[in-house]
Amino acid sequence: MDLKQLKGIISVNNGILELKDKAGLKKAMDELIYEAVFTEDKDRQIALFLLIKEAAKTAGAVPASIQGLYEEMGKSYPGFTVPAINIRGLTYDTAKAIFRKAKEMNTGAVIFEIARSEIGYTKQRPLEYSTVVLAAAVKEGFSGPVFIQGDHFQLVRKNYLADPKPETDYVKGLIKEAIEAEFYNIDIDSSTLVDLEKPTTKEQQRPNFEKTAELAAHIREIQPKGINVSIGGEIGEIGGKNSNPDELRAYLEGFKETFKTGKGLSKLSVQTGTAHGGIVLPDGTLAKVKIDFDTLRTLSDMARKEYNLSGCVQHGASTLPEEAFHMFPETGTSEVHLATGFQNIMYDSKAMPSEFRNEIYQFIKTEYAKEWKEGQTEEQFMYSTRKKGFGPLKKGWWNLPSDVKGPIMKELEDKFGLLFDKLKVGNTKEIVGRTVKPVIVKKEIPEFLAKEL
């Protein structure tokens, strides 16, 4: 894209962007974000990402911490569960669909997130992810706080046990990268370090709460002035045994004793019977999962009443049956994480060209053959591995024609609408506006790019 097309739309003086024509920016955004994502000049790419983000903030879509809303939830549960949506592919189009539905339903309480593992296999570093989400907000005319979250910023157990320092340093580096990219919500996951061989629950949870406290202190030290990043913790590794009150108290009491650097956690992830991506049967269909809503209710109630947290967080929920989702607000769940169900809509849509799907599947069979476990059917292998078809073939996904992407996005938008309704986040714009006051952190546009305008 020739940036001279932006003349009269934006200008840059001494590194600071000024927006002159909001409608013009909206019109130019499709071409501008495509150029930013796919240029092979890395310095230019970073500069374009900064340009787009600064333009989005000036247009009213401002990255924000959900801390204020969650503090309000800790005092009085408002009756809704915040959806946190992981977007693995077609990120710009999917984010636009979310913003369209949010505008239609007057929804302010929705989170865009990406996990440590997803950053790798979807080839979306934090700066790209936050920029694409904000570009989508501009395109759809969404204004207000935009909540962008680092999900499962996780210490990998085998790496940590081999040598704790490089693994800890890696996660600290990822946190720094994410906060610089304006992720003002970070979920620390050191539940992988829980040692069930220890004699007491507190000793089992000790490596978890001590490492969470260390990483939370790191966040507080580097967060921008005026912003309290919302920090989540986790007591039960997803796919493991269900969490219980003793674990919650042991972890949160231990964290309180260990962490002394400003505001603490705003929420707590627990395990209640789900698994990431669902449990796939040999024929490729999903097994029905029984979720322990009683545990979710008990732990959310404890988290609020005893520790002033917003409540508990449910992971691995997007593949649950639709009739289950109304239970999250009914049990006082503060946040629910959703990913694989949206990926499934993309892959399984009737609008998806079979040639492109086959191209992806062939790529996966070739590149990830070593991940094919003994006893897995082809359907099981493909279901569990096809998430890795987004990053290497990102351009192919992005270049799908509108008559393909349109129907897929309609399916997704309908799904978002159903979830927003069941989770009761319609008409949450007012409470978000009242409890969250975004702080605009100005970032300078490099001079070499400013000269192109």
C-alpha cells in the first residue's frame, strides 16, 4: 500500500499521530492491515503496526485493563460471565464479526486473547494480534475499552524442572512483549508446577503460588503508569482432576503471603471437568462432557466472599453443548475461555473450499506426522492437530474470497450472538464504561514511516 493514500486521513508530527478523517481511516483499513501483516520488511511491519494502533486509539478503540470491572464483580456479582475469545485464524475477519455483534447487543464485556502456545503455532506475536484486533474495531466503528489478554502464559513443566531460570525468563520476556503490545490483561499459569506428591495441599500448591507471585510482581514493575494490568492465576491444570476449596484457599492464602507489590489477582482459573478442544472420539465427533457446575459455584462464591476476586474462570468451554452456557452466569462464573468451537466452525463450514481444506490437511500430515499417536484414528489426529494449519497458511486463509469468508463469518457471528445472550453480556457497555477508564499510552511512530505519509 502506498501510504500517500492516507494523506488527509492521518498525519504524524514528532512521532505523534493525529487522526484527521475517521471515515477515511475506516475505508483504508482493509488494505492497511493486510500490508502490515504480510510485508516482509520487519522494521516496516513494526512501524505499520504502531501506526495502526495509534490511529485506532485516536479513533476511540483503546486497549484497556478489565481490572475495574472485576473489582466491581468482587463486591457484587452483576449476573454475567465475560467471554474470552481466542482467535487462531481469520483473525481480522473474526474480530470484525465480534465487534459487529458487540455493537448490535450493546456489549462492552468481551475479551480477545491468545495463549502462549497459540502465539507459536498461529504465528501471531502479541504486537500483530493486538494491532489486528484494534484494526477490526476501527473497521466496525467500535469505540470504548478493548480488552486484549495473554492467555495461559504458562511455565512448561518439563522445561522448568530441567532448569527453572530460562523457563521463567522466557515467560517474563513474553509478558514484557505482551504489555508493550498493550495486552493489559495477563493470565499466569503455573498450575503445571503443582506437586501432588507433597503431604499438604499448601505444599502441593507452593511452587504454583510462589511463581505466580514472582511473575505478578514482574507485571506490576513494568506496567505503564496509570494502568493496573488484570492478572489471573490458576490452581487446576485443565484436563486434570477437579479443583476443590482446600486448593483454592491454599493457593490464595499462599499468594497473599508471598506477593507484596500492589494489587493482586483479579480472578482464578479452576478445573471442573473440561478439556481444551473437547474430547474427540475415534470417528472425529466430540464426547459429551459433564461439567461440575456445583464446584464452579462453590469456588466462585469463595473467591469473591473471602478474597474479593471477581470469581472463577472456566477454560475449555467452547465445545460444550449450547444448553450448558446459561449455567455460567447462574453459578457466578466471572469469565469463560472459548477457542476450539470457533476453529471448528471455520474448518467444517460448508462454505470452506474442500481444495483448501485438503491442502491444509496434507500439510499437517506431512509436517506433524510425529504427533500422530499410536492408536489414534486419522479423524482424531486431524481434529487435535489442525489448529496448526493457521499460522503457516495464514495468507491462504486471509486471501479466501468474500463469497467463502462471508458465510463462515455469518456462522461465527450467529454463534457469538448466542453466546453473548447465554452469558448475559448484552447491555454491558454501561457497566464497563462506569468501571473501566482506559488510559491512552502514546507510542511514537518511527520517522522513516512518517516521511511516507
